[in-house]
Amino acid sequence: MTDSCKSFRFVDRQGPSGPAAGVSSVSLRINSVAVVARVKIKMHGAEIPQVAEQAQINVSLQFGHTPTAGACLTALRIPCQSRGAVLYCRS
């Protein structure tokens, strides 16, 4: 990894009752040269009812200790595909 790429990872093994409410892992990779951020979120044993069976979603992620203090990433109209019980959304 070069200075232009940084990776961060969060893991919660406590499941749906844990502090992340079913989010088991989040990985964030930032490429400052290409001005691109890639976020991968995995959930197990939980679902977000508003996202189920959607053809596309809009996503905003905010980073920081409080909702108003961190940086924000926004992705608009990410296409989604359902494969069995799993929904994949990626652009």
C-alpha cells in the first residue's frame, strides 16, 4: 500500500445485539490520488427493511465520534441485485 491509499477496518462479532446492530464488518479504502473511497459493509442476522428488494439505493456514511463532527461520503443511485436472501449493491 502506498501513501496515497489507506485502509481502515471495523469488526463486531457480537451479532445483531451488539453495538453495531448486526453490522459484522466495515472496511474502508481511500485512494487520495484518484479521489475514490470504497466501503464494504457486511451484515449477518439483521436486515435493513427499507433496503430490501430495492433496485437502487442512495448511501451516506459519516465518520467521527458525533454525527456532526466527522467527514461524510455520499454515493447516489447505487444499483442493487438480489441473489437468494442476499442483496448486493455496488457501482
